[in-house]
Amino acid sequence: MADTIEVDSKRFHKHTKFFLSQWKSAANDDLFQNVDAILVMLGDDDQENPYTKSATLMTWLVGIPFHQTLILLTPDKLTFVCSNKKANLLDVLKDGAVDVEVIRRGKNQEDNIPLYKPLVELIAGKRVGVFAKDKDAFSGKNISEWQSALGDQKFEDFDVTPALAACLAVKDDEELRSMRLAAKSTSNMMTHYFTKEMSTLIDAGKTITHEKLSEKTEEVLDDPKLQKIIRLPSEISDAGDLDWCYTPIVQSGGNYVLKPTALSDNKPLHSGVIVCSLGLRYKFYCSNIARTFLIDPTKQQQRNYEFLCDLQQRVMEAIRDGAKIKEVYARAQSYVQQKRPDLANHLVKNAGCGMGIEFRETTYALTQKNMKEIKAGMVFNLALGFENLENKDASDPKAKIYALYLVDTVRVTNDLPVVLTDSTKRLGDISFFFGDDNADEQEVKDEMDIDDDDDVVETKKKKANKGKARRDDSAAAAAPTTRQQKSAVLRSKFRSEEMDDDSKEQKRNEHQKALFAQKQADGLAKFSDNGPTDKQEDKVTFKRFESYRSEQKLPHGIHQRQIIVDKRNESIILPVNQMAVPFHISTLKTASKSDEGEYVMLRLNFITPGQAGNKKEDLPFDDPNATFIRALTFRSANATHMAEVYRSITDLKKEAVKKETERKEMADVVEQDSLVMVRGKRPTRLPDVYVRPQLDGKRLPGELEIHTNGLRYSTLRSDQTFNILFSNIKHLFFQPCDNELLVLVHIHLKNPVVIGKKKTKDIQFYREASDIQFDDTGNKRRRHIYGDDDEIESEREERRRRKALNQEFKTFAEKIAEGSDDRIEVDIPFRELGFQGVPFRTNVLLQPTTDCLVHLSDQPFMVVTLNEIEIAHLERVQFGLKNFDMVFVFKDFQRAPIHINTIPMTQLDNVKDWLDSVEVVFTEGPVNLNWTMIMKTVNENPAEFFRSGGWSFLSSQSDNEDSGEESEAESEFEMSEDDFEESESDDESDFGGGSASEESEPEELSDEGEDWDEMEEQARKADERKTTKRGNESAAASSSNKRKKVRR
């Protein structure tokens, strides 16, 4: 802890008032056992057992456990008995809503005993609440003094541990902040220290015991130099507020205990499966994380680990506000039994427990018998794992038995829980393949290529990349299990041995088949109880148009029996049978004017049911069987008046259509809540940034500020200010300026907002990365001297400036994520996985990220969320074409598919590998499909669509086309051989022989370009011209060559 101890009076009275209110509540009488007082006694500090209920309550109230202190709580008063030094700190609590008394103990024990007498008399013969497990947990002078003062007096004691647990279970904002910072620090310790230290030791082949590695990890908090490595959050001003929840646990070599009470033994670290558990607490609020690291894993180990990650995601779906705790572990058991029954007996006996000031809130343990209710604001230590697994392929006895353990600290919300420990857990990041020489050489080469220690490059190499994880699978198959097996000699020199059945493409196809089967099963389950799609939510309801509430509201002049256009009420008043009949402009379909002699005819066509081309969804009818007026025709000799009426009607119709279009355009715009400004300190700012889409008026740089619940962008102009709330942010991207002109932070929103007068779901803040300051004209020195020191220095300065820009924007993006309580994660595009394509009108670079496929460099932007994709279909995939297209169909079938055209065929395998690595089902076909009609069929009856095979028609089509293409390719190859033989024989034949053989050639040859006779005529004329110039002999040779070229 920090050296300076301060008691937060505001925190004390807030927590105390809440605790007393719960105590006084009649609904909690059974929970508090109807006690009259609660007695809390803390003796000497016990380092071996820091997590006691008494210390927890003291910490919750005053922020620090004051040992050798007694607290007596009654419904109206709270009394402390402590030393003078502690009493001086507690005196600040006396001025508040809760009555507080502080009694000072002296150093003489005999003089202290009378101080307890009033408290003994107060509770004598009454019901007193105590913490049962703490009765014998403490010892010390104050405990002896209390026992002496108590003497023969007795009281009934009742255990109120469940009551305290219920009061402390739901954390307030300040508590959640402390736990978030603790979890962030724990994650950084795992990512930036332990993972690097462990992998370095394994790679170097050094021997170290589990206990020694644990000690080295524990000492990081005490070394200021090592503290910089773990990159503590900027909100932690004093590292002394951090402490270990327990000694770090490192296990490997077949001995695994998947509990937080496990200890690191003296056995050496084994290069196989390594399990590490770390827990840090900040201001006494705990966090915990555990990761499993796989060294040269087998395919079965990788498969089991991927299932464990999938299991965690499934279990987290059950952790939500209002759910029962027993449902969490039941979800884990049922999912394992359903998907991997072979692992059911290896599942851990519970899924974790609640967490806060206590590392284990046992009242909220995630077991199958706990009936407690989960509430938003709770924090759980979610611990899942499989123990005593057997590795049948291992030759090393220490690798025969292994365990997989995955632990995270999660916060409960009204929706899915938020993971506070964000250290990566993907297979590609926790797997290490040290058996591949080529991989080692490439890694060294990569390190040598990096001139500057760029944090962005480092982040991109470390960031979870699902595609890389999948590619590592093939490397794992060839990797030896130990470092000693590395050899420069090839294991096989026969091509037949390299043709492994488990090739990359076969594994991809098998994986796709499994994904496709799961997609089909999910579709059947989702629409099993539904017939045709119920479109009641999206159905346009009948809209009544009211031109006038009463006849008195009609405009003047209606008695003149003329057509009146009332723009104010958007109506046309027509004389029908000497009556003024109003028609709302929305009921008008078209208006036309024609001249017939001296008369002008005005025809008004109205919208009625059953009209050709009528869009029913635009204007439904209350009763389609009612009588409607389809058209009215008026004739007048006053051509000027009729022309004016026609123009007014046309203008009014245009305005009405424009308003309706704007209304539909803004229908999905959601009104945002108010921005809560930061008070008492200056908000974090990113200065001199521009925004896209551009605001109205002149382009000006502005400032982006981070506030309590969102962001604010403002410029010098007051009308160029807008807010973005964290709750509306779906994705947050940071794109560095490497190989780009801009460095940017891009925000993709859940619901569109209006910026200026434009509706948008994408907002981008950027700064130009390069200044055009180079003199390309050259000078005298540059012309005569090779190289330019000034230019070289300028380039170095440019690299340094780009690096500084990247760091500034990346740090700001991370602060946005921290400010959102980690509900938002920063995503960085992987440029090395990018491919060219045309999503709109121009060819751009599309870059995958961890969760999306994006194009952020130019407008219009594109952000496709991967978990919203139902299926991807690759079109125009056939031999001979240079490009193919890709279509994304979304899980929301009402949403139009996205087309990405003109992707180079050279990127086909890369795109397939990427889609497969991110768990997206894909198919391919040789032609473009009519997706409008396909989606119309799907939406009409999704249940019938999936019962009929679902998306299998896409895969079956591609399979048929593949077989057709193979046979066609064979026939074309045979034909090309015949043509080759014919061209060989034609070398010695005349032109007429060539025309004779022409009859047997395929008809396809005559489909391209000009007719064969025309080509022969052109060749003949060319021969004659050349004969005139060069003579008959040279002309004949030229003619023969020309005929051969024409024929080929």
C-alpha cells in the first residue's frame, strides 16, 4: 500500500448507509438473522490468511483493514475501539449522516479493559451477529482485552456472513474501476512479462524450477525497472497500491492442480503444457487470470484447447442479470456432454466464484447447487478447465498427462458479461513451435528487418490473429516435441512421402464441412417452430392521412368550385359534384396535363389496390376491398390557371416525396443520451485532428476529448461540435500510418447518428502523416554528389515523426477503450493479410482485423463484422479468369448482401484460408447469382428453406461445376494436342490443306473475332503486297508464315 493513508469519509458514509438500510429492511430479516447488533473484531495482521470477513468489512467501509480494532454496529450507530494513531485517521468520519463514535485504546492493557464495558452492557443478552469463521482467526492484545471485559456476560451469536456477502456482491462504479485496473495490471503481467520470460527460457533451453520462475514473477512489482515492462495503466498513480492476491502458480510436466490454492513445486519447467495463474489486487480489490501455454502441441491438444475457448464463450452467455448461478455450471456440463462427451469426466468441479475484496466469495461459488441470483455489477472469477487428460502420442513420460486451464475476471452486465482480463487466449498466441528451423530463421530475419522498435509493429505481431493460428496447425504437425530433435537433415527425400493425406486444403475442406453442418443445424433449430417469416415488426402499418379536422379548417375560395392546392396542409381540394373534396398529396400517384383544342385537360391518378407497379409496402390499405377513386379528369378553358395548378401540384408532390424519403432515411437514427462531462480534472485530448465525414463549412482541425460516458469533438466553430457515447460504439479501430498517408482512429457505431446534416455509422478522426516538403527540382550539390545528408536526415525525421504519430493515436485509442470500462476493444487492421477488391466503385485494399473486414483509408468506408456473417460465397471461380467476386450474406436475412468484386485470382487461397480461420462458412461457384431473388425466397419461409437443405445448393453447385470443369479441362487439353499436331503437319502443306483441315476444327474457334474466310482474304492480300516488294520466293515464305499465324 501507499505510505500515506487516508480515510475516505464519503465512501464510508455511502457504504455504511447502504449496509444499514439493508439491515433495517424487513425483506432481509432472515438474511440478517434478526440480530440487534453486529460485532466485528480484528486482531493482529495475519499474512497467511488475509481474506477474512472481518477484514473485508473493514476494508469495504474505510478503504483499508485496520487491525487490532473492534467495531460494533447497531442500526443507529457505529463504534470503533482502536489505537490513538488509527483513531486520528477515523475522526474524519464523525461528521456525516451516520453516527460514529471512536474510542481510543492506550498501551496499558489493564487501563483498556474498562473501555469495553459500555459495549458489553449494550449487547448483553441480545442477538449479536458475528462472522462464524473469524472467531478463532485472530489473536492479539485487543482480543484479550475484549475477552477480559466480557467476563461472564453472554449473548446469542448468529452468523451473518451471507448478509455481508449479499451487500458486497454488487459493486459500485468506484469498486468496478478498481477491479478493472487490477485486471488490466494482471493481464499486462501475464502478457508482457510471464509469456516473454517463459518462452525465452524454453527457446534458450535453460533449466528453471517452477518455484524460481514464480519468485521472479512475484518480484516484478518490487522492481521499478520491471514495472515499466508490464506497462501499468496510466490511472494507477502509485504502484504501491498493487499487491499480489497469491504467489504466482506455475505448473508443468504432468503435475497439475487446477485450484488457486495450488503451489509451485521445485521441479524444472517442462517444455510441454505449461499452466500459469496470476492474481493482482488494486486498493484491495482482486483479479485473477490463468492461461495454458502449449509448446509444440499435438493436433488433439490444439483441438481440446480450442474447445475450451469455445466452452468459455458458451458459459459466458449464461452469466447475465437475473440468471441463477446454478445455470452457469449446468451450461458448461451440458455443452461438454453434447459436443465432447469424451471430456465430460475431465471437467473441473466448479466454474469459479464471486470476487471482490475477497479473492473467493464462496457464497457466490459457481456450482451446480447454488440458487443465488446473478445481478448486474457483480464480478466473477470464471475458471474452466480439463484435468488429467492423456496425450497418447507423447514419448516423454512427463508429457503423458496434461491439463488445460482458462481463467478470466468477468463483470456482469444486462447483456453479455465484460471480460476484464484481456490477455490473449487464442490458440495462435499461446502455442509455440520451437521445432521448426525455418520458423526460427524467419523470426530472426523479421527482427533484423525492424530498424526502429516500433510499438505498432510489435502490437501487430502480438495481436490475436486467427489466420495465423490456423496456419500454425500445419507447422505443429511437422514440429518435433523437444528441442533436441532439431536437425538440418531432411526427414524425407521422396515426393510420395510429402503427399500427406492431412494436407492444408483437405483440412480446410473438412473444417468447412463441419462448419457447414453446424450452420445447417443452427438454422433448423432457429426456425424450427416458425413457418413463413413473421414480418410484423418490419411490416408497414396503415397510415391515416388527415388533411383537415373539420370543415372550418378548409381554406377560403372553396365555393368557387376550382382546384385549390393547399401547401400548408399538403392537400389538393377538388370540386366533385359541386362539393369541395380534399385529397392528401400522399394519395396522388401521378398528374398529367394535355391540350385538346381550346381546352386544357388535367388528369390526376390516385394510388389504389391492385395497380401495376404499385409498391404495397409503401402505402398499405386499411380495406383493400373498399371502393377507391382511381383517376379524376378536369377540363378548363383557362389555360393559364390550369398550368399554374399543374405546376403547384407537381411541386407539392416533389416536396412530399422528398420529406417521406428523408423520414425513411432517418428512421433508424437513435437519439443519444446526454454526455457526462469530466469534472475536477482536464479530460484526455487528441488535438489537431480532422473528422470524416466532413462537417458543414470550412474544414478546420479540432480536438477529440474523452469524457465519462463518451467522446466529444469540437472545433473553433460552435456549430461543429458533436458527441459519441461509448454505449453506441460497436468497433474501435486504430490504423497506423505505415504505408498510408493518414494515421487515424475510426469508430463504427451500432446505430447511425446525424453529423451535420448527414446520417452516418462511421466516424473517423485523422491527421495527415506526411508533409510535402521535399525539393524535387534538385540543386547544384545534388547534381554532382551522390547522396544527400540533408535528405537522409529528412527521411529519418519522417520515420521518427510517423512513429510518434502512431504512438500518440494508439495510446489515445487505448485510453478510449479504458474509459469505456473495457466494453470496447481497440482493433488494428492486418495489412499483411489484406487483398484488393471493389466493394463500391473503386479498387481498394481490404484489410482483415480480429473481428472485422475493413477499408478505412478512403470514403466510402466499409466495415463488415465477421460474427454477423451467415455465409460467404465466392463467384466467378473458374479456370482462365483473372478475378473473382465475393458475396457476404448476413445472419439478418432482411439485410442486403454485400458484394466485393474483382478480387485477384492470385488471392483466392489466401481469402479461403482467412475465411476458414475466422470460422466463416464459404462456398464457391463459376457464375454470379441473383441474390435479390435468393434472399426473397429465404425470407418468405426460412424454416422451409433450411428443411430443404439451406445453403447446400451453393456447395452442391460448386461441386458439380468443379467436376464439369475438370472434364472440360481434359477435353480442351486433348484438343490442343490435336491442334498442335495439325499445325505441325501444316508446315509442309499448302494453304489449301489448311482450309481442308479447318472443317474438322471445333466451332468455338470461329466464335472469336472475324470470320475464317475474311481472315484468309486478308492474308491473301498481304501476301500479294509482300510479293510485289520482295519477289515471289520471299513472298511465298512470308505468306506461309502468315497463314500459320492466322490458323493458330
